Amino acid sequence: VQLVESGGGSVQAGGSLRLSCAASRYTYSSYIMGWLRQAPGKGREWVASIWNGITNYADSAKGRFAISEDNANNTLYLQMNSLKPDDTAMYYCAAARPGRDWGYWGQGTQVTVSS
């Protein structure tokens, strides 16, 4: 499974960004897809995941972020609205077999939110 993220950047607080993750073929039907992030000096944090159309979000993301997938184009998205400086982190796309840990990772895309 190969994952390639894009769409990160710098934005002011209150702004929006959409992250994309291009995945190798057949990924979405077999794997839970998710977004995780890691801020400087902190551990990796799960943000959101999707499997068979069912979405789940961390409390920090609920109401502001939306995960979605375009199966026809093998692309995963994370729409991020109302961004806060605390959202500043490297964001990773990841895939996991159901019941397993996140086993496949992209290279990450940086999101920086300024106040």
C-alpha cells in the first residue's frame, strides 16, 4: 500500500485547508483509512478515520474536520475548517487492516496555523 499526501500549507486561524491522500489501487475496500497528526514535541495523535462509509473523529476534530473518500479516484480527503494554532502539526495519511494497528503511512504534509 502506497500513500502520498498533499494539500498542507500555512493558514491563519479560522481558515480552511483540504488534505488529500492518493492511495494505491484497491486500498479503500480492504483497509480502514485515517488521518493522524504529530505536533512538535508531542506524540502521534489520531484525527479521523473512515471504513465502509463509517466515519469517526477525535474530539478535537468533531464539528470542524470532515474525512471523505473518492473510491473512483483512490483518494482520501480531510477537509479542515475553523483551524486553530493547536492544529499545527505534520498530518499523515494511514491505512490499517481491520483489527490491526496503522501499518501503512504516507510521508506526511505540514499544516501550520498562525494566530
